[in-house]
Amino acid sequence: MVLGWTKHGDGKHLAPGEVVRPDERLSWPRMVGFGAQHVIAMFGATFVFPLVMGLDPNVAVMMSGVATILFLLIVKGKVPSYLGTSASFVGGVLAIRAAYGGDTAGADAIVTGAILVAGFVLALAGLAVHFLGVQIIHRVFPPVVTGAVVMLIGFGLAYVVADVYWPQDHWVALITMLVTFLVIVFFKGFVGRIGVLIGLIAGFVLSWVLDKTAGAVTSVLPGANLRDAAGASCPAEGTYCVATAFPHDRVNFDSVASAPWFGVPNFHAPDFKTSAVLLVLPAVIALIAENIGHVKAVGEMTGADVDPYVGRAVMADGVGTMVASAVGGSPTTTYAENIGVMAATKVYSTAAYYIAAIIAILFGLCPKFGALVAATPGGVLGGVTVILYGMIGLLGARIWIENRVDFSDPVNMVPIGAGIILAIGPVSHFIGGDFTLEGIALGTIVVLGGYHLLRAIAGRPARPAGSEAG
């Protein structure tokens, strides 16, 4: 059932051992409360990652609601999930910005154009899974490859923390990181799950307090105080025109004050460059693995057979990403945070997700909120992203452990190790013309191509998930 829900019991209570199924609901006031919980659960990452990628967080939040509704319709209401901003594209997006002018309107369009094409590829992959079966994915992307791609996407972003965010205010970055550590580790349940959001807010407040008490900080801001080799002012950041250190406030509320309370977000059309598309395509592998894992987790919790809907879910995520990026939004993915909320509440009703989606759309119609998010200091982002990127990378190791990947086998160890180092570098490989493969894109090609090539040479097929040799 896509729309329309049966009331569970009296609509107020859950008996011990009972759950609210996807096609059921509690009373509508209670469902609004559950929907609000889902908004809070997805909110931290859904606005932090657009901020990191240089995209409008208002558009991202609004389009996450639109994408969620599309997802629920495509899966026929059988897989309750929220589509928030995907972290898997961050590395590719930052590489695109480095190649196409940094934080500019032109680069924004190229970024969203590349993401849109990646969404189209993801949707095609979903169609293939739907008609050919989920095993086709396991053959092309066995756990050893999937884990490596997820790991290099996370660890391949280390240079962003080291070179961009942390130097802007290293003490605020350190304190923000420590606060986030403490909240995630020592608070259980819901508070722990939004530890990154709490850490970000704490760092924001600390930065504002320091501006009032300790004065300005002297550091480099991307795109600001541009100087050439002679020290003269220059117009556009590039090889011979770089950002240099200068005293500045950590928090600037000028754009917040000028932004209206209500209005349409700053939509923009995509622009398409082949070289940019290649930089984000590796993220598709991670999204396929992520979606399949999340759908299966929902199936285990609800006790339903969701295998017939795995392909639909992957396709729906691709469609959501295409629709969101077509107007300047961020790439989407199913969110583990919201799966955690369902596990804690035992309420799997898709009604809660429709309500959450509507709330997110309404948030997007408040430009002042978006301006406030965009004012987040770089040092704060440094303290948060060092945790986020590390956690993404370690999810790859978790995939290896859960599937008992055998790294005594050199066919597993050699291409995986090489690909990860190429991503972490990040290593650049000049192809020709103005096209260069580097970092995450280069690492993914080496992992995927190297693994299957060596398997073929060794005369050994890829092992299925859960086998001793990955």
C-alpha cells in the first residue's frame, strides 16, 4: 500500500513484542511526533554534508523531503526509509571544485551536473538489480571491493581536513572534535545519534564567544584575501593567485541578517562536464552497497521479504538524486540514522516518513535558516568532518569483517592496498589534454579493475559474500 494506513490497535499503545508495520499507523498526533524525530535524526548529516560540498543546505534539506516522497512511491510503501544527503560524493565534489574554480556559481552547476549523471547511473543499476536479481551486484562488487571503495571515499578526504578546515582555527577544531567524541560515546540513544549535530552547535557557539572575548583569528579562508607572488591583490584563485592569511571573525552573521524568513531557495540548473562526471562515479558503488545493506536491515526489523524491492530502492535513490541535483540540491541516500530511530521505537510506518518529508520541505522555504547554516566556521567543520570522514572509512573495514574477507590472499590485498593509497594521497595521474584522474576516482578504478583482472589471471572467480576469501 503506497498511501493509506490501517490504525494499529487503539492508535495509542504498542503491546510488548508488537510493532507498527509500514502499512499501519498510530494516531495522527503521535505520527507527527514520530515524523519530527525522523527529521531531527537526518538533520545533522543532511545539512552538514551540503555545507562541506559547497552546496546550498536549504535546497538540500528541501529536496531530501521531495526525494523521500519519490522513494516511498517507487518502493510502493514497502521499505520505510528517509533519503538524506549522501557523504559518498564529498571527495569527488571537492576534486571538481579544485579543477573548475572553487566555490563559484559555475563550479556549483558542474558539481550538480556530475551528481545528476551519477544518479542516472545509480537508477540504471537499480533497474538491472530489479530484473537480473541482487546477485549481479555481488558478482561485480564483492565485499572486498565494496569495502575498499567505502574506505577510500572516507580516508581519501583526509586532505580536506588537513589543508582546508583545520587550519582555519585549529583550537576550535580540536575542541569541537572532543565535544563530539564525548557526546557520541557517553550519551546513549537519541542524543548519541545526533552527537555530530550537537558538536557542530557547540563549536559554533564557542566560535561566537571567542569572537566577542578573544577577538579575530588570523588564518586562510578559501577564496578570500587573494594575493599573487608579488603580494598584490588578484581577482580569481588559481596557480598564481592564492588565498592568504588575514585577521577575520570566526562567525559572520551579515548574510543571516539580510536573508528573508520565507522564500524559495537558491535553485540553479546543472552543467555537464565528462571529466567531472568521472570524479563522482565511484560514489555509485558505495551507494549501491549502502542501499542494499539498509534495505536488508529494514527487512530484518520488519520481518518482511524485501528482496523484491531491493532494485526498486536502488533505482528510487538514483531518481531522488537526479531530481534533487537538477535544481541544485545534494545527492541522496537511505539513512541509517532513521533506521536506528525505527529500531528504537518499533514504529515502521511510512506515514511517519511522509510527515518528515513535508516538514523538511517547509524548512527549505526559510532562507534565513539556510544562511545561518552557511555561516558555520571552517574550524568547526574541521572538528566535525575529521570524525565523519574517519567513520565513513571505517565502515569499509566493517564490511570486510562482516564478510570475513581474507587478506592473506594477494589478489585481495594488492589492488585494494594500492587503490586506498592512491585515494589517500591524493595521487594525480595525467591522462591527456586537460583530463587527470586523481584521488578517489583513480583509487576506485585501480581497486575494481585490479581485483577483477587479477582474479581472471589467477583463474579464480570472485567469492560470494560471507566467504572466507571475500
